Amino acid sequence: MSSAQHPLLQLLNRVSLVTQIIIGLIAGIVLALLLPEAAASASFLGTVFVSALKAVAPVLVFVLVAASIANHEQGQETHIKPILLLYLIGTFSAALIGVVASFAFPSTLTLATSTAELSPPGGINEVLKSLLMNVVDNPVNALLKGNFIGILAWAIALGLAFRHANPASKQMLADLSNGVTSIVKLVIRLAPLGVFGLVAATLAETGMNALLDYLHLLVVLVGCMLFVALVVNPLIVYVKIRRNPYPLVLTCLRESGITAFFTRSSAANIPVNLQLSKRLGLHEETYSVSIPLGATINMAGAAITISVLTLAAVHTLQIPVDLPTALLLSVLASVCACGASGVAGGSLLLIPLACSLFGIPSDIAMQVVAVGFIIGIVQDSAETALNSSTDVLFTAAACMAEEQRKS
């Protein structure tokens, strides 16, 4: 029996996912303009895609976080505490910028929902009470209901418990994480069809105004990422090394950020970052740990994506937000970003967790995730470029500060 692939599968493997999504996006627009009736029926494809995301996201968060904590080596962080601190400060600052920009330039989306079923929180006290009740939810119920805060809490608890388990049990968790990630990759391969159905159906119903909403949202997202890359990160580095940070910033953006923009994978950019760190003359024992770790937890771009898209849903549904809740969102977005999956669009799958802070049901949150995939052609590339280049930037800043302290 021949093992040769079908010609159609061979063609799909040769064409990148980004190209396929662009084709799906253009095809959806063309269908909506030429055959609005047929475009409305294409919503089935979008519904299937959103449903698949909704099914896989809770399991992904639970397994990914538990496996990551369980397999983290004891004492690893003691080598790189200054770098970890920079990672945390950078990610939180990015989340805060995303929140501020969302209030300054509010985005709204076209969602297939009614606000009548929503019960927005009355203030920070109600938010914290709801947060606590979600944390102590039954883990099975949390998975079934899509309670992402409960899922995250149980994943952390299970991961900490498994840190004392035997290596075979830890490996089992790691294998399970890899298996779920493979399923997520398979679901994301459906993104071109999903985007085609979502764009065609949305434009058939609302006209071209929906595209303007997407464009506004994309400008806010990319604008925040550029601001963090060119203003916030240089400021953090200056505070650390007390000299002009821009030569280092621009070097990292040029030699790491551009590559990451096109690969759209922090993990795939690790070899590039390791080589750049070597050329910069950094300590090998430091960057050999901090670069792979940064590809997992240093996620400023993801924090911006989660903050901006969550508040776009909040503004669309006209949910009032006070200052303490906005600050809590920044913290939650930072935590979510650190747990973002390494697959393309991984940060989008954590948006429901942040949306749950405002009582937004999973059904609606997953529509926001789908919107993220529509603009993800540019958003995910810019996000990865910011994430990956910052890994080298903060590692270099910490190494330079240590050299200055010794000299």
C-alpha cells in the first residue's frame, strides 16, 4: 500500500498557514460582496471552528500549565533572578499599556449575542468574590463549564503536587501536554476555513463596517506593541544599565524580531536568539537558560493581545469597568500570557480566562478568539517579534548590569 500523500494534502503542506488564512480572508470578503445569500450559509464553517476552539481550550490550559510547573527543574531560577524580574516587569507593563490604550481608543466588535443574558460585575468586591468562587470550583465542573480561572488554579495545584512525583509520572504529564498541543495544532489548521466562514457571514450581515472594526482593533494592538518595543522596554533597560539603551534595543529588534515576525514562533526563534546572545558576548551559562525560559514565560505581546481583545469584548457588551478591576485585568493578563501556548495563536486561547473576570460567557469569549484569528496574520507576527526580541534584550541588560556591578 502506497504511503504517498494525496496531492491536495501535499499542496496544503507546501502553502504556509498564514498564506492559507489570507486566502480564506480574501475569499470570504469576495463571497460576501458577490453572493451575500451564499455567504450567510458559510457561517457553518465559522461555527465549527469556534466550537473546536471552545472544546480544546480548557484542556489545553489545564494540561499545559500543570506539565510546565511539574517539569520545572528545582533551583533553576536562582541563576537568573534579575532576568526573571525583568521578564515579569516587562510583561506586566505591556498588559498595563494594553489596558490604558483600550480605554483611550476603545474598540468594539460585531458579536452574535445578546447582552440580556449577561450579569456584569458591580465593582471590585464582586469581582474578587466571583474570582474566589471560581478558584474553588470543582475541577471537572470547571472543565465542563469553561471556568478558566478554576482550571488555572487546579492546574497550578496539580503541577506543584507533581513536582514531587517520580520522573515517569512527570514524563507522562509532559507527553500529555505534547499530545494536547498536537490536537491544538490540528484545530488551528482549520483556521483558514473558519476565517472564511466568519468573515463571509459577518460581512453578509453587517457590511464592510465590520472590517473597519477589525482594522481599528489591529491598529490598537500593533500600536501598543510598537510603544512597548520602542518606549517601555528601552526605559526598563535604561533603569537597569544606566546608559543609552537604543543601540541594544534596535540590534535585538533587527536580528531577532524580524526573524520571529516571519516564523511566528518564539520556540523556533530560540536558536536565533542563542546565536545573537553569543555574538553579544553574554554569559553562556546565563543565556542558555534564560532564552528558552523566556520563550515560555516572557510574553509581553501576548499580554497586550489578551488585554486589548478582552476589553474590546467588554466595550462591545457595554460592561462598566472601574480602575481596580482594570488593574486586576492587567495582573491576570500577565499571568495568562506566561501560560500562553507556543503554537501560533496560543495567546488567543487564553482570552476566555480574562473574559471570565467580567462575567462574559465562554460562547461569547470564543467569538472574540475567532476575531483574533481573523486579524492574527499581522497580530501574531508582531506579538512574536516583540516576545522573542525581548528575551535577548532583557538577558543582555541583566548581564551588562552584572558586569557593571563587578567592575
